[in-house]
Amino acid sequence: MESFFWQVNDDYIKSLNMLSKKLRFAQVDPLLNASKALKDIKQELERLRKKALSKVSAYVIGIFSSMRKPGTNIQILQQNLLQKYRHLVLFLKEHGIEKYNDVCAAYVDKMNKVLSEDFRVYLEALESLKLDIGVSTDVIGYDANVVDLIPRGREQLRNHRFMFSLGERSNILKEIDQPGLVPCISEANSLKYPYEVIFRSLQKLLMDTASSEYIFIKAFFRDESMFYRVFEGPVAVIDENMKLTLANSHDAICLMLMICITKKHQLVMSNRRLPCLDTYLDKALIYLWPRFKTVFDMYIQSLYQCDAKMLWVDGTHPHHIVRCYMEFTASLIQLNAECGDGQLDMSLKRLRLAVDDLLVRFAEKFATQKLKHLFLLNNCDMAISILKVRKLVKKQKNCEDILKRSWKVTWCHLWDELLMEYFGDLIKFVKNHISEDLISYTECPNIADVEPVVKNFAVKWRTALELMHNEVVTCCSNFVSGMAILKAAMAQLLNDYNRLSECVKMIPGGSSLNRNLVSITSISYEIRKYSRTL
């Protein structure tokens, strides 16, 4: 084989080109075909053609064989040697199609095996770098029998940050076209990565290898179809790995990141103007979307099926499962904006309804309506604040509107509950006896009805205001919302007491209670003191 290598040089190629011209001339000129001169040399031309075909095909196949040697840089070999001798393949294609097909078959066979093995080795090396996130039971709320996998407090919530929160994992989308992982370096530094990092590295290698191979085949063989035969093996290796990985993946954030990565890689290949991976990338999305939706449905089912009694925490602060849900929702909203895909909208609505159902089940565990409304309010507040912190309000306006409507309903119920607890006799009397316009009466009051209400208020109103303020500050996780509720409750109190005062003035014998009436100015002054804490 070595003899072929040193004999094929620039001089040989020049001679080959001269032979090609003569063969071409003899084939296309009808007058020459009929001449006696051609008959004299035709046999010699045919002998030279066969010898040249044999020598060129053996030489080119010899170069292909060297590609299988360990440590060979195939791209450098293609660019520095094969491209230099691309006229050899053109000679085969024009004057010996059978030899040309043999050369093409040899190239496809060798490159298919080389690249398949390279990707298999790379995948095995990447597998050791994988950071496992998510198993079948690692979903929000899941089964009460596996609550050890459900974050039950702040410490465990930190341990689940990768599961439900995007966080720094989104950086992978900013590094979409950066070089892939080098396994030996990562292993030396004991580094582990979420699977989306490994997936991006694998696809990056595939894109770069495929781009180089496609351009080479198109220039060297002038037959794009050969690329797809070469890459049947590597793509099959990657497909097999992806199917196995997806079947065992329960990390919805990772799956959505993989979808975004694939979409961005489609854009990269489009910018390169190379269609060679269109089918593969489309197929990758066909694999990813159904698996994402399957895992997403598991999250939803876990919320409906979880044991609310076991997961309930006796306190009105935001529940850790709701925090997980909102982190998860915010992550998906952000990724949906990155991908520009509307498939998630309905899924997010279904997830919100599942969490609403769980919140109602949690709220039913509280002994009083006030605690129930405090719990619901705090969870709504937390949900809205997460959207605002992530700067996602504009991207998911509908979600915020729904949360705010729930918040306002709960808000109104809560201030009613607070007023009824601390000023119940006043509120009941006003509602039962006095209309808003202070003109008509539901029941005509008398001095005996109103006297205990007036005297009781005069004795306890300052203390009651302070107690109400302290409870709101203590129980509302969002200080601003708590103060807004307190202001609204105090404004309603002022309005109701004003109606009571007017009523006293209008009933017979009401003047006897004037010394017990608190001035509206005094109440307003006290309310302003609490308002200044905002």
C-alpha cells in the first residue's frame, strides 16, 4: 500500500488530468470514434484508464483506512490531504463509476464506524459527569408514603432548588454555542453537571462534526446523500442514549431546557445554512415534548393525590409546596419566553388549578375563617412576589391577574374577619340597624340597643387597634400587604363608627351617651399613627 502513496503526487495528478481530457475527447467526438487512429490507441487508452482507476481507488481507500488509526485528527486529514486530491475522486466518478461507488462505500463504512465509536466513547465519558436530579417520586407533593422526597422545610427546600427552580441553570442558554465539555478535565476537577449541560455538549459536538463532514462530502464527493449514510451510525448511537435517558428523566426543568437548547441549535444550523441536521433536530423535539408532558402530568397528579393532612403545616405563612410550585411556574414561564412556544400555556393553567385545589384542602385544616384567609393571602402574596422578582409579570400577565383577583377576594374577607374579631358588637350593630345613607334603618334602634355598643367601644378601642395591628404584622408574611389590609380595616372601622355616632344623635335619648362617644378626630389620629409605620 505504501507504494501507492508516494507515487501519487502533483505530477501524477497532472498526468491524470491529461488522460482524463483524452478519454473525454475520445468519448464525445463522433468523428474520432470512426477514425483508424483511435482504433490504434483505443486499447492503450483503456489499459491506462483501468490502471489509473485501480491506482487512484487504492490510494484514496488507503487514506480512508488511516482514519481508523487511534489519535487521528480526521478533519485535518480531510482538509490537508484529501481536499488536495479531490480531482482523483472526480476522475473516478467520470471514468469509472464502479470504482467511484466502491470508494464511496469504503468512505461511508469507515467514517460511519469511526464516528459511531467516537460518539459512543464521548457519551460514556459524559455519563460519569451527570448530576442526578429527579426520580419518579421527586415531584411536588407526590405520595404521602414517600414524603422524605418532598421538601418539608427551608433546609430541604434548598436541597430541591435544582428540581423546581431554574436559577443559574438558565445560563446554559447563553452559552449555547460555546465549546462542549472535556470529560477528562471535568473528572480531574470532580465536577458534576445537570443533564442539560451534557446534552448541550453532545449536540455541540454533533453539530460541529456534522457541519465539517457535510461541507467536506459536498466538496470532495459532490454527493450530499453520502452524509446521511455516514451519520446513520452516530445518530443511532445518540438516539439510543436519548431514549434511555428520557425514559429515566423526571426533571421537568431539564427537559424544558433541552427543548430550548434544541430550538436554539436549529437556529445555529440555520445561520450556518446547513440542512444536514434538520431531520435529527426535529426528531429530538419529537422525543422531548411528549416526555416533558408526561413528567408535567406527574407533577399535576402528585398535587391532586398527595395527603394534605400529612403535608399540612400549622401556620399561616406560605406553604413550601406552593413556593416550589411558583418557582417551577416562574421557571417554565421564563423558558417559554426563551423558546417562543405557546404549548405551555394550557399546561400552566392546569398546574395552577391543581395548586389551587391543594391550597383549599390545606386551608380547610385551620380552625377559624380568619386563619384560613391569612393562609390564602400569604400564599397569593408569595406567588405574586416571585413573579415580580423574576421580572415575569409582563410575560405572564394573565397569571398575575388571576393571582391578584384571588388576593383581593381574600383581602376583603380578611379585613371583615379582623373587624368582627376585635369590634364585633359595633360591626354587627351597624350592619343590622343602620343603612349606608344613614337615613333608613333595617331595625329601628333604641337607647337600650346602642348604649352597650357605645360604652364597650369607648373602653377598648385603643387596645383593640393595637392588638389588630400586632396580629397583622405578625401573621402577614408580606409587610406591605399586611399594612394595606390594616389601613382598609381601619378605614372601614372609622366609617362604621361614624355611622354609629350619627345614629346616636338621631335616636330618642341619644344625647345621654355623648360623654361616651369617641371623637372621629381621636380615632383618625390613632389610625394615622399606625399608617405611618408603612
